[in-house]
Amino acid sequence: MNNVKHCECCGAKIVEYKHVLNQGLVKALFELSKHKMPMPLTDLDITRNQWTNFQKLRYFGLAEKEMHEDGSGTGRWCVTTTGVWGRSWGCLL
């Protein structure tokens, strides 16, 4: 804990959070990719653990929430281009 860094402006401790891409997240991404269209998480066959950690797929750039043009969310998720290795189905309505 000797490498603790603090903000120069306010003195707050700077914390780095590390996340790993694990088998459960990959399985959840695969389940979403089977539909080839934006889907609500409730329609996916995923575990509770996969559900609660699904936003980590957004952190890795593999999935994203579908958005209306006005910036509001639709409640559905889709696989990003990165998540399907070059194929994109698009997420903007």
C-alpha cells in the first residue's frame, strides 16, 4: 500500500479498479450474440451472476446499450463490432 496516489487538486485517494474477462462473461456475450439483434437482458438465458456483471462487457467494449437518437436508452443490449470480430449489427435506432 506504499504506492497510494492522491489527487493534486483535492487530495482524494486515486483508486484503480481491475476487471477480468472471465468465462461467465464470455458465455453471456455468446448468448447475446446468438440473437443477432438488440435484446433485453430478461430475454437472455444467463445466470444471475452473468446478469449482475453484464455491464463489464461494456467496460471491455464488447457490448453496449442500445440508444435512441435523443440519447435515451431502450433497455436492450447489443454486441459491438469488437465483440463479433469485425461484424456489426448496429445499435443506434
